[in-house]
Amino acid sequence: MAEVQRNGSRRATIKMPEFLREPIEQAQARLVQIEENAQKALKDLVVRGREGRKELEALVTKLSRDERVADLKIRIEKLRVTGAERADEWRDKAEVFRAEALERVMELQGKAVSFLGVATREQVEELHRELDRLARKIEKQAKARKVRKPAVRAEG
């Protein structure tokens, strides 16, 4: 069995039986080897990452210096400006067309109304206002009659 001894520095040391010491030392040696391999792999990955970044930066620099890319940027900007101008033209044309169509529809509506002998909206609204005015006048007269009626006299 393992025995624990205390040193003066409060550190415990464990005495192990011999049959456990060898497998534990082998496991520790394997852990050290795994750690060393992991460190090497990590360093390798860091180096590869730096190299990849340098390659990417070189490609970006090469592309930014390429005349074709600069030419494409100029063409795209020209197309954007031209597209915006044409969109404004078409928007103006569409607005003119809409205004003309609305005017024609109103004209045709007026012709249809006059042909059919039907009142226009304005005429109906005017008639409605006149009816409201007459209704208020009748209500005033009805209230005035109620007030004027004399009280019923008692005959006696």
C-alpha cells in the first residue's frame, strides 16, 4: 500500500509499490512525448498560417495592382452612374404617363357621366350639403313650434 510522508515544507510524497511505479513512469513518458508532439504540431500550424497569410497578402496586392481589376472598378462605376441616370429618365417618363392616363380616365369618366345623365360626385356632394342644410332648418322650426304652443287652459 501507498504510504504518505510529510516533509517540512508541507509537501506530501507518496511511496508507491514497485509494480505501479513502472506503468506510471511509462504513462508519464508517453504524456511528455504527446506534449512535445503537440507543441511541434502547434508550431508547424503557426508557421503554415503565417505562410498562408503572406501568400494571401501577395495575391491581394497582385490583384490590386492588376489593370483589369482597376478597369473593372471604373466600368462598374460608369455603369452605376449610367443606370441611375436611365432610372431617373424612366421614372420621369412613368410619371408623365401616369399623369396623362389619370387625366384621360377623368375625361372619359366625365363623358360617361354626362352621356348617361348621372350626377357627378361634386353634384351629389352639393345635393347632400343642401339636404343637410334643409334638415337643420326643419329641425329648428319644429323646436320653435314646441316652444310656442301655449299651455292648455282649464275651462271651468
